[in-house]
Amino acid sequence: MTSTESIVIDGYDLLAEVRRLTFADQVVCGRRLNRGTASVSTDGTPHPDYADVKSEHVKQIVPSTLSGPVSPAIDLSWPTAGMFVASPAGVYLDLYQGVAQKLVDEHHPRVQGVIRALAESGLAFRREINTDDFMFFGDAIEGLVSPVELGALMNRFTGQAFPEAGGFRTFFSNSGAESGEAALKLAQLHAYRRLQRSYGDELIAAVMADLGIERDAFYDADTNHPDPVYNDYPLFIFGCDFAFHGRTLGVLNLTRSKKAQHIGYSKLRWVRHVPFNGSVEEFTALLDDRPLPEIMQAEGVAAVIAAGKVPSELAAGFFTEVFQGEGGYRLADPAWLSGIAEACQSRGILFGTDEVQSFGRTGELFATQHFDVTPDLVWTAKAAVLGMTMVRSSLVDDCHQGWHSNTFGSGKLFDVNLAYTCVDMLVNQLDEHLDGRSYLENSRIKGEYIRMRLAELSSKHDELFPDFSGLGCMWGLSVRHRAKIVDTGWRMGLKLLGCGGAGEVSRLRILLLSDVLTREIDEIIDALDRVFTAVEAETGIEID
């Protein structure tokens, strides 16, 4: 099947799209690339190693996750156009989009328009601190918005996605890890305030004494808040095996992905993990649902915890990705996820979903919407430009002044306006190239098309590529010989990246732009076909 055949999905004619494409050339340093005509073109030789570039990087920058032999060197003096990337070695297709950073074409007229408006108004580099200053436009500047307007947009869209929540408020930060940190802190703070309302400070003090947690007298001189400060708070957070929520010390407690991410770092002792897509009972079996006073009158909280249980009233939150990213691009099982959400709701435990990689990619603004559950907290970043933590409005009552802060979370006017533009485009932009469809609609339609094309490809290469799963513009491919496929992809014009653990069958990730074109999907499938055929020839696998 190719785009030369008539294919209609949800009333959308993919062949007609191909006929109406017109794009301007993208030009960098005199080099041109056009999204409507570009094709994968490499000569099959190994991608240049650029040893001198990598050597200088190592000299100047603290090492992170880059690998010299594997990681490519990207020459920024060559143009990009949609999903195509030009380089000295030829034209490539980018199938991991900056690990989910890119969601709309950076050359889209609306994106370029907001950049021009920022530059022309002198606000492109304006930085304030939105946690200390109230920012607004006394006189409107066409095309630009304030942090409050971005917050209102996110609150409205999140409220429409989860109407049962009763409204949302947004906290801005810089990254996915930071947006998860805000969720973690708010969940624990809410659990603490809930204990105060239910039982008062006297029972809290008794629980602390039972656990051997002392009060920190240093803070007693601060009379701005009546609360005592303890050296620790036994407020439990639950996460999932193979989860990735970031590498900062707070959310690292929830990340359970690769060994390298954990060596040498201290952990919270109040975190528990359960299998992703396991059974709901694996979670509920860890909980002791007796009221805290009853537990204290019996064996005490310390004895319950020593026996491997968690008093439900000390459980602050259950956090999960609904579409695991680093864990292998695995979708949550709907029955498991709804069971977890129901178990949390019945006990007053906050339920939060991490949408840092999946935001805007699955045909809905939030992947969580596919599962008919309502989160108390949902957070994102990457393609959303800023870190954003959306929380039920009712939870904000538990946040005392100074509970959390962020210097540049929404103080950089460039990021605020780019974020507003990208998010608003996803929902409201009706693109003439897509016959007046929105980008979320396009993601759903093209998701069905790539599902059809991947099924063809898997049927042809069933031993090398036995399975795949995904939604919209976010797909995980199960493959054998993953390392060879990634290396061969780089030689043959595909930027590929694995996810999840290595094994006989491992996962590759494929990410598409929300405005992905039919012709780009066809180019992807054709290029993957060539890559798989080459790997099969090298490894001796016979094609069906």
C-alpha cells in the first residue's frame, strides 16, 4: 500500500493531501530543503564520526548520556523541513524528534510569527520571575500573551479533557523532571494537610514519635507558619516498575528504568513500586486501610511498615505514565489503570499521570484521555515547551505561601509565548494542507494510517519485526537485533533510538510530528523496509 492508492480514514482522503502540498524552501547557509519534495537520500556509507567534534564536547561539557561510538553529531548549519533533516551525509528522517521535544514543524507560519512578534517588540529576551512578580500587558501587543493567559489556556484544555475533576490550576517550571517534582511535593503536602484536618497535630506527633522522627527545632524561631517542622515525613508515594520520571533527586525515587540512573544517589524511604500493567491487588495488598488512630492503638505505624504494609492514610499519591517512555513505549492496560485510579480515589490517595513524552502525540491532548480515568494531577513538558503541572483546583487550598517556587518557570516571555502557540495550534489550528483538520485530528488519522503501514511491514519482516503498539504519532516497535537496526538506520537515512531494556526482542521508538504528512509516513515505511531488509541479509534472517 502506498499513497498512490485511494485511502480514506475518518472521511479524510490521504491521496488528496499529497496533491495539494506546497511548502517554501528552508534555507540555512545557502542549502535548501523542501518538506513537500524531500526524500531520504544517503549513500549507505557509515554516518561521519566527527571525532574532533565529539572530542571538543567531552572537553567542555560534563558527561551525561551521550555515547561516542553511537550518538550522532548534528551539523546545525544544514536545514530541516518537517521530519526531514539535511546533513553532509544526505537527507535523513528524524524518528525520535529530540526525544519528544518536537511536536509541530518549527517552520510553521504561526511559530515563526510569534518569534517575529517577540523580536519586534523587544520581548524575546525579557525575563522576569513569575513567582515574585505579576506580569500583564497594559497595552495589548498583537500575537503575544502573558503567563496568566497561558495558565488559563492550559486550565481550560485540561478541564475539558477531565471534566469530572472540577477545574484545574497550573504550576510552571522548566522541564519534565521539575514538573514531576511539583506534583510529588504537592501530593505529600496535601496528605500532610489531610492528616491535620482529620486528626490534628497531636496524632501526627505521636506517629512521628513511633517512627523515631524528631522535630527540627531550628525552625521553631520562624513564627510565620504555626506548623512544626519534622526531620522527615512518612508520606508514601507509589510508582511503577520500568517507569521514567526524570533524574533529579525527588522524581528519581519514582524512576525505575536503568541502573546507571541510580548508582550513588540517596533515596526516600517512603517510595514503593508495583508492576506496570500488573494486578490492582499488587497495589492494594500493600495498603492497611485501618484508620491511623486504630493502628496507633494496636501495634503502631512502625510495626505496620516493618511488616511491609503502608497505612492508607499515609499514602500521598500513585504516579504513573499511561504510555511508558523510557520503559519501552508501552501503553497501560485500561483495566489495570482504571482499577488503580479507583483504588486511589476510594482511599483519598492522589492519582497522577506523567505526560512528559506523550503530551499531544496520541490523538488527544493527553494520552490519559484514552483510558477513561480522571487524574488529580497531570504534568508535561518537552513538546509543551515549559514544564507544566496541572492540579485539581481544590488541592491548591493546601499550598501555603512558599511551598514551592521556580525562577524562570514562566518568567521567560519567549518560552511562554512559544508554549501558548504550540498548545493552541494542537487544538485550534485548522490546516489547509490537512483539508481543514486540526493537528489532534491529524494525529488520530495518521495514527491509523501508520498502524496499517506498520502491519504490512511486520507481516513482511515478521521474524525481525514481530510486533508494535502505539497511538497517534507515538509508536513502539518490537525488533530483534536492535543495535544493528539503529546503526543500519543511520547509514540508510533514519534517525532511530531505542527504549526499554536490551534483550532478544527490544523496543524502538518512533515519534511523528502532529502535522505529519502522508508522504512522510510513506517515506518512513519505505526506509524502514530497506533497513530491515539489510539487517536480515546481514544476520541471515529469511524474509517471508
